[in-house]
Amino acid sequence: NDRERNRMHHLNAALDELRSVLPTFPDDTKLTKIETLRFAYNYIWALSETLRLA
């Protein structure tokens, strides 16, 4: 189905963009989709806590 293929293409592109702004260790590690979302959530939480406590 072309619609589903297009949807997945956009989703994967968005996840790739998100991965590009997340710090990963080591740098060549490619996170899975769920790892990317969980890491982004935790990273955003950590940044907001840093700001809250500053």
C-alpha cells in the first residue's frame, strides 16, 4: 500500500532527525525506534530538571 509506505517513510525520516539531535554513546550507535523515543523522553526530562534546579 502506497499510503502506508509513505507514512512509514515520513515516520522513519522524523526518527532519523530526532536521532541526529540526541547525544549517543558511542556516536555510531543507531537506536531502535522505541529506544529513540525513550531516550528522547528521558533526555528532555533531564534537561528540564536541569533548568528547574538552576
